[in-house]
Amino acid sequence: MMLDLRFIREHTDEVREALVKLASSAPIDEILSLDAQRRELLAEAESLKHRRNVVSKKIGQMKEKDQALIEEMRGVGDRIKELDGEISQVEAELNDLLLLVPNMPHPSVPVGKDESENVLVRTVGEPGQFDFEPLPHWDLGPTLDIIDFERGVKISGTRFYVLKGLGARLQRALVTWMIDVHVREHGYTEVYPPFLVQSKCLVGTGNLPKFADNLYRYEPDDLWMIPTAEVPVTNLHREEILPPGSLPIKYVSHTACFRREQMSAGRDTRGIKRGHQFDKVEMVRLVEPETSQEHLEELVADAERIAELLEIPHRVTEMCTGDLAFAAMKKYDVEMWAPGVQEWLEVSSCSNFGDFQARRADIRYRPEQGKKPRFVHTLNGSGLALPRVMIAIMEYYQQGDGSIVIPEVLRPYMDGLEVIAGRA
């Protein structure tokens, strides 16, 4: 399902207050009205079905059939059929509206109106001082012939680019190294999923219907290009009941990601910070509800570990209610310092969704043999997003002569190469 209908019904004021804190809206009045209508229809249908059962048994025992009673039961049957149709229609409308209700924030989330009131949790490392003016990556890349913006636009349009030579190799090295760290050090299982998914997968993770305009779709087959590996990986266990002892499940995945950046029109138009296609390493966890907050902190630590090993300053920010994602109940961002653009770049968003996605995707687990199934809690976080990590490396490790030093941890993945200098 999504947010629990019973919760909305029994905690309406709490839901309304949460929507104000989230700076969001949802059709709560319509939901409550349809819910009341549905329950009235169900009550009438159940009453008529009970009467039909009683009377049918009575007619069956009659030696001489009561034609008036039989005719009355025909009318009852017609009304039951009519009610079942009305109930199906109301339930479909109710389900559509429930999909528009965001997750409720965890009580520990700081209240704030927008991103300006997010809370800085910690900063690790100090932005280095340069004895020259650091260049932005959009100058460094073409000069070193590792990024080609013009040909990216020529073949695909705005917000596309081509990585070439040592630029393409640097990204490939990053992907392989990050996957290795998460598998070997952090205990994740690597998954390589399809890049095209069915609508119900995006409904399950909370991307549909709300964010349809930001997604790419192939309509004839009802397939959507994934905005993140979170979508196919979370849905690996859609409509499953996981056996006792199977949690936590920890997956890591590298995929291309596809997003229509129309919501950010006019923002970050230079460089590779915000594109319609980019690569990302994603971490996904399915856990028991009582442990999900602990797993969120671990997820953040796993993302931070990548920044630490790259020896690039980073910071962690907690999202306030006004900047919380639609499906998240608590969320942290990990940001790396990029001196050329003079920005802290978000390289990972780590979220605890509670049972929000699990209800929509029907992912449950059985705590013990014979016990009633419960919804899992799902979490995800980038581990990390490639374009912004590439920006941070290029700009933080640049030299006065325009070359780029390759971080030490990546050198074994680049055949020992230490510096990107000149055209490759």
C-alpha cells in the first residue's frame, strides 16, 4: 500500500500537522470522505450477503418454494453486484489518492521550512588552500581532453557530455573501486539489475505517480528508464514474504541513471553536475523495523568511507522537514568539497523510508516461524554518485600546471597511473 489508511483515519490531526512541517500537501479530506463511503458500502454489502445466505438456506429447506422470497433474493443479488462494482471504483480512487500522501517525518527530524534550515552534523577535513586560482572542471576537462561537452550536446542535446580517454577510465576505476569497498569492507552483495522497469516498481519506491514528469518512459511496453538503482534493487523482493533470519539484506549496485532535469531548469547548466544521464553506485538495505535508524547511521558511514579514502573533505547534513524527500522519514546528505566551483556537492543522499516503500511494494518478512508477517523497513544511499565525485577529484587534485593527481586508492585500478596530464 503506502501510508497506512488506518493511521490517516485515526491520527488525522497528526498527519495534517506533519504536512505543514513538510511544506507539502495531500488530499486528506478526499481520502477520509472516500474511506467513509467505502466503509458504508462494505457494511451494506456484508449485511445483504449475510441476509442472502440465511434466506438461501431457508429456501433450500422449504418443501414449497416461496416465489416472493426467491424474487426478493434476486433483487438482493443484483444490489450486491451493484455494490461490489461501486466498492471497486471507490477503492481504486482511494488507492490513487493515497499514493499522493508523503511519508511522515521521524520525530527526530529537525523542523524547518526549506533547505536553508538543514542541520550541519559534521565536517571532516578542511578545504585545502591553493597557491593558484583553482579551475572549475568544465575548464579542466576539455583542456586535458577527458570531457567533451560539444560532442555530447551534438549527439544528444543539452545536459549531455562525453567522457573520453582517461576521463572514462577514471570513472570506470571509481565504479569498480567503490563496489569493491562496499562488498569487501561493508558486507554488501553486488547486484546488476535491468535499467528498464515496470510502472509498479516505480510506484513501489514512491517515484510514481508524483514524479512522472521527471522520468523517461517507453510507453508501448509500459517500461520506464530507472532514475536510480534503488528502484529495481528494492523491487527485487516486491510481493515477497522473506523467511525468518534473512534480514538484514544489503545490496550494492552500479547502474546508469536517467532523469529529466526539467525541475532544475536554468540551474547548474555548465559542467557535469546535473545531467539527464549519469552513473551511480547505490546501496540498498532491507531491515527489521526496530533496527532501521541504526542502519541509517551505518549507511551514512559507508558513504563517508568513500570520501575519507579519497582524502577529500566532506560534510554530513541532516534534512529538515521542509527539505525531506517524498518517501523518506529521515534523510542525510553527504557532500564533498569542490574548490573549482567553490561548492559542497551532494554525492550521497541516505534515507530511511520506514515501511513506506514496503507497503507500496508489499515487501514483508516473517520474524519467526509461524509468526504473522510484518513489513520490512527499506533504506538507500548513494555510494557514491559519479559525476560529482569526478568533479571533486578533478578540482581538489588539480595542479598549477593543469594536471590532475589521481587519488592513491584509485591508482591500482588505473595500472599505477599517478597523474592525468595533457591529452590521453
